Amino acid sequence: MIGFRLLAFVILASWLGCAAAQAEKRVALVIGNSAYKSAPKLGNPVNDAILMGNMFRKAGFDTVDVRQDLNAPEMRKALREFVARTRDADVAIVYYAGHGLEVDGTNYLIPIDAALETDTDVYDEALPIDRVLVSIEPAKQLRLVILDACRDNPFAKTMKRTVAYRAIGRGLAKVEPTSPNTMIAFAAKAGSTASDGDSRNSPFATALVEHLPKPGLDLRKAFGFVRDDVLRSTANKQEPFVYGSLGGDDVPLVPAKPVASGPQANPQSELRRDYELALQLGTRDGWEAFLAQYPEGFYANLAKGQLNKIAAEETRASAEQKANAAEQQKARLIAERAQKAEQDKAAAAAKAADDARIVAEKQKQIEQARAEAAEQQRKVAEAAAAKAQAEKQAAEKAKAELAAKQAAEKAEQGAKPAPDRQMPEAENQKVAALSPASTSTLSTAELTKSLQSELRRVGCLTSTAEGGWSSAAQRSLTLFNKYAGTQFDVKLASIDALDALKAKPGRVCPLVCNFGFKADGDQCVKITCRAGYRVGDDNECEKIPEKKPVATRDESRKRDTERKQIETAPARPQATGQIICNNAGCRPVKPGCRIGNRMAGTTTIGQQEECN
């Protein structure tokens, strides 16, 4: 047992020693030159320097020195002082905003007092970029120089050349650092100029403060995002560029935030505890003390509701006391045989007091109901917040497990070189799926197509999903708003609408089938009727009516003609026996008579009795 405790103590001490060794010292020097004496004043460098300085401070740098509008001696002094701070530093960064100049392949930073009348003046009045690289060379892990100095330089247009072949470049020249773990970032690639932009800060500085301080983001990837933003904001006219190289490990400017392993304390736990304590007291003083401590917010509104409830109870009690006093006054006046007028007055006062008591009682009930509803809303809100916190912790835990798995795989690979150590695409998608804000990175086309696919899944869209937000897609979102009770803007595809659709487990819009088909689950099937039945106008099976034979017009005309011929034809004598038959029927032949008929071709058209 003693041996186990000793081993645990040694492991703990080693871990604490490693943690202390991992603490990095990071220093930064920020210079912004705007007020040039021999050239027009620049609007952004001083503002950019202030912006970058604040960014480095928020990123947790140990020392951030921000200097503005420096002349040549002041710039050299600032670099000398910065060298002293970088000797025991792990990370050293120099940011410069102002004019820069390239002469014969060498880049120079220009102080505000430089005149630069001739090309040789640059050696005395400006500072070469190598002087800046020397100031950051003592740093152990990362050396970074950021130059927002690629502006269209007025000195290059006015200075005289002492030698005709001396080259004065447009922008800055390409730089290849000789020290390891050193990077130089230009606002525009070599040979091109950068824009100040139309706002308070340059496009380059705005993109830097957006991406560099992201926790855990590798610098190379951060500068890639900066490049994309600047190209987008300048219509592809300005492309930032980075020179130098780093090792295979990620080098973030701000380390990734550690993932909490245990349950996290709720920041509102103390506020909720005080609220529940005041709720147990249930007094005016308790709620007033709570509001004095927490005057704003959700719980403050609940406390105000509880105060309204207490005020209503006090009003009801006061009204009840007045009603009792009025009743006593009425009884006293009756007992003393007061005059009828005084009795009526007392009775009216008693009735008014009783009415006030009833009103106060109703008001109390209303306030009590409101307080109970607010309390229920509080419980629901706390449950939702707890659920959201649990989901967030689960997502962070999954992300930490994934990072641990990758670290284990990396450890198994040993010293094998890995030129590309970025997370695989499949793992990226998995982590993005765990993140609640993953949908915010979708492009407009992807968001539109995802929204149409979800509308098709819940039965509100019948056409196929496509990249454009068409009128059919707008009508389908209108149907979803109708049957789901939502009010999303149908003129555009939004992340909120996509989240609401994904929350629906099944069909929302009813299934509508064409005539002759009926709904069967999520499909339309053809209606089949038994023999002798058919689909009627109401889309139900009905019996087929029987058809009566209808004589054609030619057959009717033929029968009428034959009937007239029989009626008008004269009979021809012919003995046929003792019975005569015609259209009227058959009967015996009269004595002394004989039967005759009339022939029409081969057809007998009539029989008639002939008598002498």
C-alpha cells in the first residue's frame, strides 16, 4: 500500500512538472506608422496597430508593446527593447503597418521622418527587414513577422536614382527566412500592392483578428483563411502571401481550450439558489432583497411577479378589514337605533367595502395564477438549459475522444514523417455532425438543397431538390408553415427553417392524390373496383347503371313503314282453313268466307277475311 502511494506521488509530481514546462511565454511588438512628414498621411496603420494589440492581449500574450508613428531612432530603440524580451520567450511576433519599400531586392520599413529624396537615402533613413528578423531570432518555438506594408508607396515615385540600373520595386520583394520555425506574412504577395480599404481598418488586419486568435487553429490554416477573406473583400485584387515554413505539428497562436472531464458548474446556480430561498421565505422583504441583488434578468421578472402576488394579497386583506369594520359600524348603528339615513349610508358603505373585497379576491387569484405560470415557465427553461448543457458536454466529450484516438494513432506511427497531418475528411464530417453550429458553415446552394430535401421528406415538396430557391420551393415552405404552425420567411432559405424541418420525425403536409388514386401511408395507390362497379365523381366505387336498348332511327322508321303498309294493303283471297290470324290476333273464319293475304316479295304482309 505504501509503495502504491509513493508511485502515485511520483507520477503526480512528474505530471505537474510537465505542465509547468509546457507553459509558454509569448511576446509581441506592434508598430503603426500613419503621420508621414514627407508623404500623405495614411488612415489605417494606427487603427490597425490598436486592433492587433488588443487581439494579442485577448489571446493571452505575456507582453504586448504597441507603438505609433515612430521616427527612425524610435523604431531602432523599440526593436532593441524587444530583443531583450524575446531572449527567454517561446513565441515572438512583430506586426508592422505603414509604408515599406524594396530596393535592389531588399525590403525596408519606412519611419515617419524619412524623406528618401534619393535611392541611397534608404540605407540611412529606413530599417531593413533583416533588422526585424534579428529581433525575433532568440524565440525558441515560433518567430513570426506580419507586414501590412505593401501599399502603393509615394517615395518610389519621387526619389531620384543615383545609378540608372538600381531597381526600386512595386511593393515588397519575396523573402526566404534562414532560421527554422520562422514565418513572414505579407499583406500582398511579392511585387504587388495592398489596399487600405474603405473602413476604419485594412482588409488584411480585419481578417487577421478574425482568424489568428481561434483556439487550436494552426497558423498555416489561419493565414489560408485570411487569404480567402482578403481576396473576397478586394474582388481578387489583393492576395496575401506567407513565406517560410514550420514543422509537422500544429502551431496555433492560441492553444486549444481543454475539454472539461467532469460535470460543469452552472453559472446561474447561485442565482437560482437565492431565488429558491426567497421563494421559501415568501415575504415582501425577501423578494425586495433578491431584486436589489439581481435587478435584471429572467429570475428578476419572476421575483417581480411574486411581489405582485404579495401586493394583491395585502390589498385583499385590507379590503376585508374595511368590510369587517363597516359591518361592525352597521351593527352598532342599528343597536343604537340610529336614524334610517345613517343606517342606509352604513349599509351602502358595507356593500361598497364588500364589493372591493370581492374585486381584491379576484385580483389575488389572477396574480396567483400568473405567478404559478411564471414558476412553471422557469422550471421548463431550467430543464431546457440543463438538456442543452448535457448535449454540449456530450459533443465536447465525443470531440475529445476523437482527438485522443487520433493522438493514439499518431503515437503508433512513431517517427514516421507525416507531411499532411490534417484531420481526414470523414472525421471532419463526424466532428461537424457533433457540433450544434455545423449547419452555419453551409453555402447558400448547399443550404437551399438541404432545405428542399427536408421539405420533400416531410411531404411538402413533390419536385426534386435543386440548388435554386424556386417558386415551387417557396410554395412548399408555405405549406410547411401552414401545417407545422411556423412563420418562416418563404422568400429565402434559412438555417432556422432547416433546423425546424430536421426536428420533424415524419410527414407534416397531408398526401394529396390524383383522381382514381387514394392515399395508402406515404404513397398513392390506384383504386380498384369489383366487377359491375366503377370510380365515381367522389373518388369512390359506385355501381354501373344498366343500359336500356334504344332503337336506332332507321329501325324505328322501318317499323312505322311496315305497319302502314299492313294497314293499307288490300287482302288477296286465299284459303287457309278455319282459323284466321292478323295483327289483331287469331279467330275462327266466318261461314261463307275465305282467307286472303297480300304478298310483298316473299313476305306475307297481312291476312284478311274475304266474304261473298
